[in-house]
Amino acid sequence: MGKRRRVAERRKTSPAVVGGMIAVVVVGAGFGVYALYGGGAAADDGSRAASGEVPTVRTGKPSAYEVATVSKRFLTAWQQGKVAQAAAVTDDSAAATGLLTGYSKDAHITGVTLTAGTPADGKVPFTVKGTVKYKDVSKPLTYTSALTVVRNTKNGKPQIAWHASVVHPDLQDGDTLVTGESGTPPVTAVDRNGDELTAEKYPSLEPVLDGLREKYGKTAGGKAGVELRVVRGKASKAKKASDKTLLELSKGTPGKVKTTLSPTLQAAAEQQVARTARASVVVIRPSTGEILAVANTSHGFNVAFNGSLAPGSTMKVITSSLLIEKGLASADEEHPCPKFFTYGGWKFQNDDKFQIKNGTFKASFARSCNTAFISQAPELENNDLTQQAQQVFGLSMNNWAVGVPTFDGSVPVQSAAQMAASLIGQGGVRMNPLNMASVAATVKSGSFHQPYLVSPDVDHRTLATASRTMSASTLSQLRELMQYTAAYGTAAEAMSGLGPNYGAKTGSAEVDGQSKPNGWFTAYRGDLAAAGVVQAGGHGGDTAGPIVAAVLRMGG
């Protein structure tokens, strides 16, 4: 681009923007980036302290000039392979050094060019183009990522907020990129009818397919190929994340894994969650535990299997079974539902502070009266709910063997106000749609059948069991409660036309920082059970309810 004219006077300027993008020029094989900033820059914002002044620490968000300058410096150094220089402008140089070094050394990505997009509120998107080369095979690689410029609170300097996702959006902190002969051969997953399952056809299944490969790749009869893949670190594995293939350089020979998924119900579930932000749903067969469908609006993290969320009032299904067994409630007997009830120093209330005078427990369950359950806390031991969840519903023991990683629910032993809150699905209780679909299935079938995606006959694994079942009287009353709720209670609108062999429970769980609660819904119809959640959606009957009802309707 020729020689640049030196400018004698340093001026305060703003970065030039051409066509909405930071203007850059790529020189030769390197990344000779020159932003059109006018004059040179003595400081990150184009200004400098006068001689003799004590510099002050800048505060507030980085300026547009700082964002452009720091991002340019980082991207230039990364493309030129100057790892130390790139890492130096991040807030975690050690982590950045390790991942950027591995980018070429372990991932074998070469010829990298980086193109910055339009900055917005400190965030700079960029496109990465390069070549992945391993031995005698190579393939082009293109993807988009983003970085965020923040201000160092100690020295006021702008810097890159470091996360592994800067290098690649599929990376979580602690993960690495590796190219080589895959240690785990690929698999072809098929549905219950023998037809291939792909992420292109069923987008929600991407993390499920990754999990199936990790679990069965070495035993399904396949042969490994050469791939660029994400290798999960300890933190990711703790979240049940599986390794992920990003680019296949040479094909391996896949083995075959048959799942229990129903193509009809899977397609219906995908269609339903696609209509609503942050929705998840699971469908299972109560008589066997077979998982028939799993879908999430977001296709990265599998909330339906691995989520850990307060289930709100859907937890009252388990709590009701406990209260009935202990003689503290009976479906058709009078039961208190005051506006407020104080326990453990907390004052609990019902939605809109309603009360039911001289009503039955069935009426309280159908209308989801919180105080009907909280009022029984003084009669319970701290571990009663935990034992009920474990012994009857098979939850909170971390021993499910589904065929892919799952979170199996958590009902910790708590005391005082937290114990009371647990009775209505708050406190420390955590579930996901798989767990709550299993709860509805246990009520429908009369006993716990651990959900599974791959038959245990495939690998002779042992499924989890519950140590006992509910009494016939408790089970009968619990079914009566759920049927009444589906017909006349908070679930009636969603479940309209699906009876009479059905039951349901709605739920809403308050979450700090959300203006709306997470909406939950769990239900059964015939030999199908399903549960769903819409995060920050509002009341479960209005949000998750229609999703669950729609997939149950598809099941006939």
C-alpha cells in the first residue's frame, strides 16, 4: 500500500468506518492491519497526559477507538502467529497463550486470515479462514467468532475479556482444539424404525449425537477418521458436555447405534420448541422408560437432559405423594390454603395472594396453592422430601444410565425456610424436563422406570431402580389430583381435548434476575409422558403447556 506519511502532530481521532466495518488491509501472508485512524495514537484513546501530570485511571466502558485499537492489535498478532503479543492484550494471558499455541500446534490450523466486523457495545465479531492440515490430508476451515473489549479496573487499560470461545464459539473454558486420528470412531445413530438421525434433520439432536458417539463409538464397530474436534476439559465434562467434531478431514467408517426415538414425535417436538425462545421438551413411554423425543430451542447445550433448574410447582407431584403417604393430606378432604404462611423466618404466599376457604386438597393442587404445601412443613423431617424423591421416583442419586450424559435431578436435604421452599420446587431443588417427564411417567405407570435412549441390551448396562413404590391408595389419589388439574385446574386449557386418560401439573419457578419466571408443565396421556420448560416465559400453563400438549396429541 506504499509508504505511510508520518504525522508530526498527535491528534485525538475516531476510527474510520467504511461500509459499517473497521477498514483493514491484509499485506502478504501476514496480517498487516492498518485501521484508517487518521494520525497516530499516543494512548489507547488517542490522548495523553500533559507533562508532569499524574495519570488517572480511566473508568467506564472502552471508547470506540479503544475497542478498534485493542481488537486490531489482538487479531493482528494472532494471525501473524505472535502468540505472546496476542495474549498480552487479554485479561488472562496464561490461558490465551495455551489455547493460541495449541491452535497451530495441536489443531494444525494454518494460513489463518481474520476479518473484523462491525463493533457493537465493545463486542467485535470476526471471521476466521484457514486450512486444517494433518499429514497428507487438508481441508479449508471457515467460521465466525467474537471478542469483547473491557476495561481493566486496576490500571484502566482496555483489554480483551478472555474466554476460550474467542478462539472458536464451540469452545468452553478449559476445552482444547485437536486435529488427528479420532480416538473415538464415528457412529450412525438411527431411530426406533432404523432410519438415520442427523442434526440437519433434527437440530436438537446435535449434542445427543455427540454423546452417543462418545459412549458407543469404540464398541459399535466403526473405524476412526481424521478430524478437527473439541476435546472437553474438566469443567465442561462436569456439565455433561461431550467432545465435538468440527471438521472431518477424512471419513472414518461409522458404527451403528439404535435409539428409542420416534421420528414422528421427534419431528413434532422440534417443531414445537422452534416456535418459542428457550424452550425444551422430553417425551417418554411410562411403561418402559424409553425416550421417544428430546428437543431444545437452543442447539448447543442440551437443557432437556442436562439442565439444572428449579422446577417450581411441578415438584408438588412428588410433595403430594409424600403428604398423602404421611396422612397429612387427602384428595377429597378439607385442606388449608391461606393467603400467607410463615415458616423458618420466611413469609410464603400464593400467586396474586389468593386463598381457598374450606377447600379440599384436590382444589389446592389444581389451583397450585403454595401455602397448602408450605403449611405442612412443620410436620415433616428435613430429609423426608429427599427420601421420597429417591426411593419412589428414582431421582437425586446420580445413577441413571440413559446412554448419553444426563443430570438426574437434585433434591438435597435442607432445613427451615429452604426445606419449606423445596416442597414447592424452589430452594435447592433442581430438575430438567427429562426428570419431570419421568415423574409424570412414574405416576402413570405406578412405578419408576429409568428413562433410556439406548436399550440396555446393547451394552448390558444396569439401569437405575427405585427402592419402593407408592401404596395403591396414594397412587390412586395422586392420579386423581393430576387428572382433575388437567380437566379443571391450571392445566385445563392446554390439555383440552386430550382426556379422559390423562393428568397434568403446571409450574412457575422464580429466578433471580429474570422479569418472568420459568414456565413448567408435566403431563401424561395414555402410554406417553412429557415435560417441558420455557425459561423466562411466564406461567407454565401458558408457555410450556401448549408444547407438551401438542407432542402428547401427536402420540395419539
